Amino acid sequence: MLDSGEFVEDVLAETEAAATRRPVRSVDEVLAEVAGEFGVSAARGEFYRRAYRETPATMAEFARRTGRSQSAVWLAVRRGKQG
């Protein structure tokens, strides 16, 4: 079943559909927007959550840009999904 052509085509179609649903913005665009809307303490968490949703960048990149660990970024994103 896993080597079925139909299965592979279905997986590829879903991957392409997911990629087209995710808006593509630059990390810098999201950072600038968030910095203007929030105070410093709230801005970092909001940046992580929005950048995760709105850019194709990884959590590792967000961590590098802000001097935080990947786990701190992951926790902020997770808090945003729960709240």
C-alpha cells in the first residue's frame, strides 16, 4: 500500500495544498509589525506565534534572531495556540 502510486500522489497533493494555504511573509516584516503593536515583553512571544504562522522560517531561525533557545520559541508558539 505504501508504495502505491495513488498514495504518493495523495501525499504530494496534500503537501502542495498545505504550502499554498500558508501565507508567505518575511520574518523581518512580521517582526517590524509586532514591534510596533506591542511592548517589549509581549512583543517577543507575539512575534514567535505570528512568524510561525505567517512565514516559512523555522523555529531555529526565530531563536537565532532573538537570542533565545528553540525550546523557548516552541513554548511561546504552543502558549499562543492554547490561548
